[in-house]
Amino acid sequence: MENNHYCLVLSGGGAKGVYHIGVWKALKELGIQVDAFIGNSIGAVISAFLAQGLDEVLEVIGGSIGLDYVLNIPKDLIVNGELNIRLNKKDAFKEFYRSVLAKRGLDTSPFRTLLETHINEDCIRRDGKDFGVVSFNLSEMKPREVYIEEMEEGELINYVLASSAFPGFERPEIGGKKYIDGGVYDNIPYAMARSRGYKNIIVVDISGIGVKKKMNIEGVRMVYIKNSINMGRVLDFDRKFLNEFTQLGYLDTMRTFGQLTGFYYFIIPNTELEESFKEYLKSVPAQSRIISRAMTLNKNYHPSTAAEAVRLLFPKRSRFDRQWLPVFVDCAAKSLSLKRIRKWKYDEIFEEMLKQEESVRVQFHSMIARDRKKIEASIRKEIRKKSLIKTPYIYHLLVEHYLHERLKKPLNRLLSERFPELATGVCFLEMMQDFITYESTQKDNAATAFSWKRDQ
């Protein structure tokens, strides 16, 4: 019988490691069996907790952790979860500076205490889950890839600390040798899993700082999960960021395993509705709107079918997608700058798009009530800097209903570069209410037919 159990490889990235907690929550819900944990830096820390079965403890820690859990820093120097050294806090700074000199790096004693409170080396060895970390031996200037059976008795926590000794932190010592973060050698220790003989490997990349080696996937069933939104920093302990990045780990994993659809957004699939949308697109009003919108992108192109027009409208990455509704909805949501880090049902996102479209139109009419010269000067500045800071749909309204021709062309060119989803999004917004009515009518007809059959 084929073994479908996986080895989980977790990358380094400091505070961004909360993403791993979200990934694990999703893997548990999906029933994915993991027998081995290999990590670097914060990935090594998370791996140790998971190898011991402490995922619930990990969730609690992730929900409350701050910079003071990791470093011994005067509270006066921590602002919004980040180190903030200010001259008006001289006494606190002096205390901090003396500590750095004494430890030859930032004092990580709170982090050691956290690990010693929860990690039980005997439990990890006894439970039989494979466990490995990578670090870098500074004394001998060479990497150290070490598995559980190679770790000397009583040194497991030191190996975890060695793997996560970010440059500038105090350097752990094992057997008289000084160690630092394994990210200077391999931030994503996939090669360790390969050399261990694992054929089913899940790699989680949180875009941390460090060396990223090319992964040889030949002969391996590899699942690669990476944060779809680039956010946060290595020592960013702002609570809003930590909560959102944890949730992003969950959502990205669910999408990777096909439980959610969408490119920018996380949409719960609905096969019946997606098939209904395909039928709706066969209608004359829908085909007319799609072809008309496609021709605004290329006035010399005259598609004969909606399918041809869709290939022109869709962003390049989506032109061969078979399910069109998720692409249209994804592009429309991005055009309106809807919230990304959440799960959406179709009816929820339709309702939110209708509200947001109306809100953006109100903003637009408020904007054009002001001095035209100032508005055009602002748009020219954005074009010059290639920095579009407004909701994309506002630019569409400006192009369609307000700006002079001399500004339309350069703005459209920039929009096609920065927001290739806009044309598709606008097209769906033009059809959305009509599709909602169509779908409602189809359901009513189906209900009537069912009632008629039942009464026969």
C-alpha cells in the first residue's frame, strides 16, 4: 500500500513564522498525515512544537506572542510590537546597550525560557516523529544539518536555538562551538528531506531572509505553499499583522489543496453556480457586454464570439482557465479593493461588490466636484511616478466619464501594466446584477418544475 504521509519542511522568517501555524491548522482539517518535521530558524521552532503534538499550545502562543517573548528589551523601547530606539528614552537605551555588549548580541533569554517551558526532548524522542534542523557552525564555518538521533542528549533545545539565532542575536553554544541561524546556508531545508529519503514533501516558504537553494523535485511528490501576499517583516510583532498572516497561511493552504478557488481572493467553489454562469454567458446581453468591453482594449480587434473576447479580456495567467466565474469575480473584487484575507462565498462577495461599487461611485462624484485642474495635476503626477494609489475602479470611472483624451491614453497604458485585471473586473460589474437576476429566475423555474412534478 502506498504511504501518503508527508514530511513537512518549514522555512525561516522570524515573526512571519505565524504563517506556519495557519498552514498546520489547514493540514489538520484536510486530514493530511505528517510524520516528519524539518525546519530552519522559526521553522525549526514550529517543527519542534509540532513533532511533540503541541499544535494547540502553538496556537495560543501565536495569538499572544510579542517581541518581549523573544528578546529581553526594556518595555519603553517597544512600540506597536517593534523595537523603537528613541533618544528621549536614554535610561532604557543604556540598559539595552549594556545587555547587548554583555551577551555579544541581543539577549534571547525570554525565547529560551519559552522553549524550555513547553518543549520536552524526551517526548519528541519517544513519540517517534522524525525531526531535523539546519544551523551554521560559526566556529568551523560550515553548515550543520542534524536529525533527532544525532542530537546529543539534552541538547535538542540548543539545536533549535542555534537554528534560530538570527544575525545580531546572541550565539548559542553546543559542544564548545558557536552557532547562528541556518538561513545563511539554506533557509528552506528541502534538501534535508530529500537526503532523508522522503518522497512526499510539503514545503512552506514564508519569504524569509536567507539563502534559497534550487529544489530538485524529480521523483518526489512535492506540494509548495508560499505566502500569496507579501507583508510583514522578520521582527514585526504588530498584532494585526500576526493575526492576518496566520489566517493567510490557512487560506493559502486550503487553496493549494483545491478547497478554495481564486487568484487574489479565496472563494469557496460552487460548481452549480459556476456552471450556471457558463449558461448565462450564452445569452445575447452577456455576449454583447463581453465583446464590447474587449473592444475597448483593442479597437482594431473584432471578436466573433464571447470566448474569443474573454481570452483578450482575461489577464494572461487566466486565459486558459476553464472556470470563468472565479476569474471574473476575482478580477472584479481586486478592481474594487475588497478585503483579501478571508474566505468568501459567492453571494457574500456579490453583495460586498455591489456595496463597494456604489461607495466608489460616491467617491468619484465627490472627487469631480472639485477643481478639474487639481484633479488632472494629481493624475499626471501619479502617471509620472507610475504610482496608482486609488481604488482601480475609480481610474476606470475617470477614464470613461471625466478625463480629457490627452490623459486617457497614458493612464490606460499604466492601468494595463499595474491592474491587468481591471477590464475583466469592469466587465463583470456591468453583468453582475443581470447574472444575479438570471440565476434567481433559474432557481424559481427549477422550484416550479419540481413542484409540478411532485404534484403529478
